[in-house]
Amino acid sequence: MGKIVENIIPSEVTTKLSKVKNLVVFTGAGISASAGIPTLTGLGSSPIWEYNFINDLLSAEKISSKAILHLRLLDNLLEKTRQASPTPSHLSLAKAANSFTNFHIISQNFDDLHKRANSKNCLMLHGEITKARCLSCNLTQTIEISYKAHWQTKCICGGSWRPDLLLFDEVMSKALWQKAETLVQNCEMLIVIGSSGQVLPGGLLPAIARRTGAFLVEVNLIPTEITPHFNFTILGSSDEIVPKILR
């Protein structure tokens, strides 16, 4: 296990960061919590996730049988996302990208805050709440009004829509996961922000990066299940810590 510090940036972290050319940042729900986006686990997790039927509502298997509640939940999350603005963490990541030869973000979040912060090279492991995908041809389309309204339309191929999200009972595509694995296997440094490490397979990325010799830094409010993998864990608000690290 590495060192755990609170609200300070160790000189070893800034020194290492100044030398790396290939940086990967992995973000979990914690980076968007201050923007009002619900989190699944950890401190400050939203009551919206506490209902025992959440797995059913966001389940590919049971989506049709619970259509009304399903759409209500999706529209609730969509509205929260639209009302949110990129946090200081999102903005500092977007600004810092030009300082590295290779800079990539891997996110488990369903919001579009990285995109609205103008981050490039962002791999969205779980899709985006703002988009629908055709069940027949896989065409994606931005939801302009609401899920309820969009579900009343058809794709140009005649197919019906589903959320462009990785639902609870689905397996991530091999191609998408291979891309994420390749990014962390080839990075010199991995910074993990606001991830509990409990959501798989994304929670495996720190261990993969560690095996290939990357320098690992964790930013979170509390130690997590994946803390032992990191060279340094910095406890504190991501909106305060991340801009300081990247400054």
C-alpha cells in the first residue's frame, strides 16, 4: 500500500506528473457529485439509488415490463444531467490535456460533463444518459425533449429505442473494454478520481495499470477498496485537489 494524505499534494506526485508524457485519468461518479449528479455508492450517495428496484428499472431484461417507472427514472437522471454544469475538476482536466503527448480520460459516468468541459479523447464505458440507441441498427440519437417523448418515435430504420447506457445486467463489449485496458497498460501515470472501485469491470483498471508499472494516484473523499493499488491516495474534494494537481 502507498501513502495516504489529506488535502495536500505530495511533491512526489507533482514531480512525476511533470515528467510523464502519457497520462490516463479514470473518473467515477464522485467527480460529478458536486454538480448534483447522483452517485451509486460512497459518501453522499443519492437516495435515488436506495430503492431496491433500481436494478429492475435499469435492467435490459426487465425494461419493457416496467416501462413507466423506467422512463420516469431515466427522465429524472436526464434532467439532473441537463441542470448540471462541469465542475472545476472537469474543467481542469480539459485544460490540462494539452500538456501531455498522450492524454485520455476513461469514465464510468453516464453524464456528459467531460464533453461539455471540452475534453477530448474521453472513453465512456457506460454510455451517455443524453442519448438513445436503436435496438435494430444501433444508430444513436440525442434525446431532445425527454425519454417519454423519444420512446414514442421510431428510428429511421423503423426500430425502437433503448437508452445508450450499459444497463445493470449487461456485459460491456469486448472491443470497448479492450480499448480501456490498452490505454492503462500503456500509460505512465494513472489518476483515479471519485471511483469507489466497486463497479466492475472498470474497478479493475488500477490493478492492470499497476502490473504494467504505471504510477498511480487516487483522489477520493475516503479510502476505497482499490486504495492498496495506489502509490498515493489523496483524500479531499476532487474540486479542490484535482485543479491543484494539474496546475
